[in-house]
Amino acid sequence: MYARWTKVTVRRTYEADVDKALDELSEYVQQQPGFLMSVQLVSTDNPLEMARLSFWRSKAAADASAI
């Protein structure tokens, strides 16, 4: 199993755009071979900090789906 961590700090004016992009990324990776699951996180201290943790069968599967 392999995990990939994606973290972003968002400018206030782009918060909705980044949230939408992370949703679209999640939809894309869910369709990729080797994908297991993902979780989107938002900081309780700073809601402009967002992250996504995805789990894959292997690093090769995660790398093959990278865009």
C-alpha cells in the first residue's frame, strides 16, 4: 500500500475554486487503477489550509495516475 499527501494553502479569494479542483481531482483518482480510497481534510485552525490523503495499491499506481 502507498499513500500520497497533497496539501494546499489557499488565498481567500480562491477558496471555492480550490475546493472545486480538489473535488474534481478526487473524482478523477477514484476511477484510476490501483486507487483504494481518499480523505479530504480542512484545518480547524485555518480553513484556508486543505489537504487530501489518498491510498493506492502501489507507488506505481499512484504515479501512473498523476496529472
